[in-house]
Amino acid sequence: MKQWISDYIRAQKAAHDSIPVDAVAELIEELRRALQQERQIFVFGNGGSAANASHFATDLGKGASDKVGRRFRVLSLNDNVPWMTALSNDYSYEDVFVGQLQNYGRPGDVAIGVSVSGNSPNCVKALQWAREHGLRTVALVGAKRGRMAEIAERVLVINDTHYGRVEDAQMGILHMLCYAFIEHPDWAK
């Protein structure tokens, strides 16, 4: 068991080492612009990625906003369960995110899709709609990249296919996006 734990930690470090530093810095700048221009930031994913999306919206919407003295307009599209069930029941599960974007998304807003495979149909559909309607599009994906990486303007790839390791590294990116402003509120200016 100890060898498995050591091997897992070694692989996790490699996944974290694959975080694209320049792309994270560019995304921090994108969020800074969104804050200055009072743009909406949408984030979404499935399963563990949904939990990461919700966590990110909380940290950016409260923690980072408190520190910079201005409010990030951030919304996790995973968090309105009645709306998600209505959209999936009346249309399809592929529509749970795009249906919300159709109500809220405006040109210049930011749409961030989080997926290990990069092929989640509801994330693909939401990013496609967002791109076609002038939203800034971002995909956080694993090594397989998937369709989301083909659609999004900004793509941050974790060089691994293991769901746990990729989700951990993606949460690391999402934390950096928040803590950039929490630890350096002057960067929001």
C-alpha cells in the first residue's frame, strides 16, 4: 500500500507540474478585465468538475471580491438544481448549461467549462453557444483534450487522464485564479 501511495503522490506532482503557467497568468488577466468591465463569469462541469466549479464560484465571488473591494459577477451553472432538472427533463441533459447561458450570457462575458475528458456533451454545447454569441470561452481539460479544446479560445490542459489527478490539478488552477486576487488585491486595478 505504501508504494501505491508514493506512486500516486509522484503522479499527482507530475500532473501539477503540467499546469500551464502562462495560460493561468493570461486567465487571471481575463478575470481582471471581467471584473473591471462588470462582465459575468460562468463556470460549469459535471461530477467532480461540478464541485470544483461551485467551489471556484464561492472563492471568487466571496473571498476574492472581499479582498479587492469589488464584486466578481460569478455564477456556477451547476448550482440551480430546479432549473437543471427542468431543462434536462423538458429538453435534454445536454441543455442544462446552454439553457441557462441563453438567459444570462452576453457578449464579452466569460464561460469556463471544466471537464477531464473534454467531451461532456453539455459542456461542449454550452461552450459552442458561448463562442457563437461572443462570450470569451475557456476550457480546463485533461490530456485527451476533447471537443471542448477545439471550441474554446483559451485551453488549459493537465497532462494526465486520471480523473482524480486532473480534477485536483484543475482545482489548483481555479484556486490560483482566486488567490491571485485574494493575496494581491492590487492586481484587480
